[in-house]
Amino acid sequence: MGPKPFTIEVPAEVLDDLRSRLGRTRWPDPLPYPGWVAGADIGYMRELAAYWEGSFDWRLQERAAEFVRLRHPAGTRPWACPRR
């Protein structure tokens, strides 16, 4: 049994829910350290979440991922990679 093709189709309701949750993110107060010293920079994370919520084209990413649409069956060789 070899790799099997599949299609990426995330339901609109799932993306709507994701956008809603991104918009409701409860951000922590800034830490007294600059930038990335104590983890992810909150300002950067806010910008990233706003991008995913508002202008990131999820459907474009689905189409772009179509070139890698083979599912390899699970087996006794977890290191095996599917090939076209």
C-alpha cells in the first residue's frame, strides 16, 4: 500500500471560529524585559495574530499546499517518507 492522495478542505465555520478566537485573545501585560529576552515578543505576537485574523489568505494556503498532498500510510517504518 503506497501513498494516497487527499484534498485539504478546511470548513468555513472552522476558519470563522479561528478568526473569532484570534480576535478575543487575552494578551498578558508586557514583561519588564525587552523584545525576545524572556520569550516571544508580545508586540510581534499581537501583529501576527492580527495578520492571521484579518489579512492572511487561508484559502490561498490550501491551494498552495496542493502540491504536497500525499498521505503516507502509517506502518512499522515511521521514518519512511512518501515519494511521488
